Amino acid sequence: YALEISGDSMKPAYRDGDVIIVSPGSPIRRGDRVVVKTKDGEVTVKELKRRTAKVIELQSLNPAHKDRVIDAKNVEWIARIVWASQ
């Protein structure tokens, strides 16, 4: 999938308007940059800090934005970012 970045939580790696390519089939490891879509429709781009059976912990590259913890049951899908156009 190709997605356009909106916001600055991942600055300096990704800026508002950058296009990223995500691969839903690629394996995901701690430290990967990922896109997460929740069951309520929220889409967020973060770095995967930790993933357990119960929660997904995400962190922003921009220190002005807080880290996130999302219940695994509320995640519709998660995909690794494999490319970015800047």
C-alpha cells in the first residue's frame, strides 16, 4: 500500500506529505517503522517498541509526541514500512 504522511510525529524520518510504502505481508520486528490501523479507524505511523499478545507499544521519533500503547484486540492491522519517498 502507498500512504501519505500527515503530521509530524515521525520527524525527522518522515515529514508531512511524504509517501510511504507498507508491506502487510512482511515480518515485523522490534525497531521497525510500522503503520497501525485500529478497529475504530485510526491510522498511526510509529516505531514498534514492543509487541506482546496483549499490547502493541509504539514510539514516535519526534520527542514532542508521546509513545502509544494499543490493546492488541483493538488492532485491525499492522504493516511494516518498506520504502519512503522524501
